[in-house]
Amino acid sequence: HEAGRLDAADGSVDDALAALETDTIRVAPKMKPQEVSNTVWAYVALRRMPDDKTWAALESAARRVAQEMNPQNVANVMWAYSKLERMPDDTTWAALETAAG
């Protein structure tokens, strides 16, 4: 449907992605393990680096729920770090490493 398309030329893609980042920051403190995993995976799928505030919110969420993550969640988060060429901070790394067993 033509009306539902985002068009890079008119800025609607950038507007939609900016709204996504704002919403991600807002909901990250309440995210469950699967939601963190899916969100970081989606950024890679979109080929978009989250801005610093968004990434900090996602990293904090990953750290908070790491002990509840299943192996697929941990793998998705670590894959996203790799694809986005980022390193987890020390406490996030320790939490994910412990979760990985």
C-alpha cells in the first residue's frame, strides 16, 4: 500500500527511526530478556547504529536481565555487539559471560 511506505527522500525513514530511538530509551528499563535481544538484533537488521543514549539504555537493560536470558538471547546480544563493532562495558560483559555459563 503506497500510503504506508517510508521514503528516505522525504525524511520519513529518519523520523521513524528517531521515534524508535526515543521509544527504546523509554521502555528499555522495563524490557524482558527477549525484548532486549530482539531490539539489538533489529538494529543490526536495519543496519543502524543506535545513538549513544539508546545504546546505553539497551546495555543497561541487557545487564539487568542477563541472568534471565536463555542461550539464544545471549547469542543475539553478543552477535549484535560484534556486528555493530562495539564492546560491552566490563559489568555488562561479566553479566553476559555469567549468563552464557
